[in-house]
Amino acid sequence: MPASSERLKTLDGVMDGLMSRYRERVPDVSGIIDALIDEGVIASADEIENDHIAFRTLGVPSLGIQSFEKIFLHYGYEKREPYDFKEKKLNAYWYSPPEPKYPRIFVSELRVRELSDEAQHRIYRYSDTVIFDPVDSLDLDDAEAVDRFLHQPLWDTPTLDDYLALLKESEYAAWVIYNRYYLNHFTISVHNLKPGYNTIQDFVAFLERRGFRLNNAGGTIKTSPDEGLLQASTVAQMLEAEFAEGKKHRIAGSYVEFAERRVLPEYRHLPADQIRREHRRDGFEAGNADKIFESTFTSQTGKS
């Protein structure tokens, strides 16, 4: 059932809140937009299509995908294919938007029970304080309330010891235990930019020329087997984080992703000015996403 205009208006408010705080935490966002304006690719940030946004969660009672997805299903998003990341112990789904102007959403969760007993104990020490699904008591028609929820602590600030112990076993777990539901990344659709910038190869060359640090796990450009989806990302911004006992430590925050969705074979006869979102490769690719996750990993953030 299509979302009502009131719910879409609320969704607009939620998206504005997410992107506003995300830009504050990730200087690369403004840096890339300013560089695109400087090179005459766009006149303003409004010209950028947001391909998708992503969130990370913990697969524990009262939280995880089953809780988080209620927010965006309320606004008319539709749940699509599942993904399994065996090595990283993650489940994920993507959600298609109620209207093409909105970004797709990718939500992942850590399969906590597959971690060591010690790591589980450290996670449950925090997550067990969440007894009821917090989304059930949230007014999803109040954009400000939803925005506050997505940026508020769901559990106590972790100790540095817990964070570092989790980091050794699951960098994803460490990221979520501190960052919670903060927006993990947004994604620039490069195929809608002007020639010279509208392929992932050209866009990566532009980013490298401008001095942005890119995730090279599995290669700088991640390509789906059908070659229809090509992705790249920056390395996560490092943040000065304060832990429970007042100790400070630099940790990975969020990053920026870039995607090129190629026109599907059956639509390649269409003139360029007739190509719409539905004519391009949709969905995601587990192999690509697996390496994109590593944008927050120390193997990337620790590079000189």
C-alpha cells in the first residue's frame, strides 16, 4: 500500500535529521560536495542522488533488524532480498523506497551468538538493559522523535576495555557498541553526474586526484559478478571518542560510498535522457558489501 503524503512528509524530516548529523560527523561529505562544485560537476548538493543509506545493528532480543526495520516499513519501504556474510557473522536486508526520490536502505545485524562467550558477555552487558523493543513505544509519525531516537544512546557508553576487546574479535561489534544507530554511510549515485564523472572509474580518479583516502579492500572498485553494480568508498573518519571511565581513544566513525548502477541489457536501447532508476541494476551484491563493510576496519583506517 502506498505511503500517505503525511508519512512521506515525516520521512522527509527523518532523512533531513539523519543527513544533517551525518554531515557534521563526516567532513568528507562536505569535502567531496565542495570539490564537485569546484570542478563544475554540480551547482549544489541538491543535485546529488542518494543511492542508499546504511545502518548497523546487534542481533539481540528487542533490537536488531526486526526492531529497526519497523521504522522505515512504516514510511512505505518494502523489505527485499536477504544477505549472509558468513565470515563477518552478519545478516542483512535491503529495503526499496516508497518513491524513487528516496534512498534505498541497507540494514545489517551482527549474529552475536556466533561470537565467543567472552564477546557475547561483553555485548549483553550493554544490550540486556534494553528489555522491550524501543521502537514499539516510538511515535513514528513524529519526525523529531524518530530523529532523536536514531541519535540517542540505547545502552550505557562502553568502557574502553570492552571496546578494545570486541575490536579484536569483531570490528563490526566494536563499531556498533559505541556508534549505535548513527548513519553508517550515504551513497552518491555517480551514474547521474555529468560525463567525465559518471562512471565509477572516472569518479574514483577524481577522488584520488583530490586527495581522498579510499577503501582498497578487495580492490578500490568493487564489481558485482554481472558487472551491473560498481561501488567504492572512502575510509571512515576517525573520531575522538570518550568512553565510560572518561578515557579517550580514536575510533572509526562513518564514511561515504559511491555507486554506479549500469543500465540493464533490456533497456540499453533507450536514449540517455529517458533512462530512469527502474532501468538500472537494482539491489545489492554480497561480495561488494562484504568489502565495503571494511571501510571502518583498522586494516583501512590504520593505513598511512
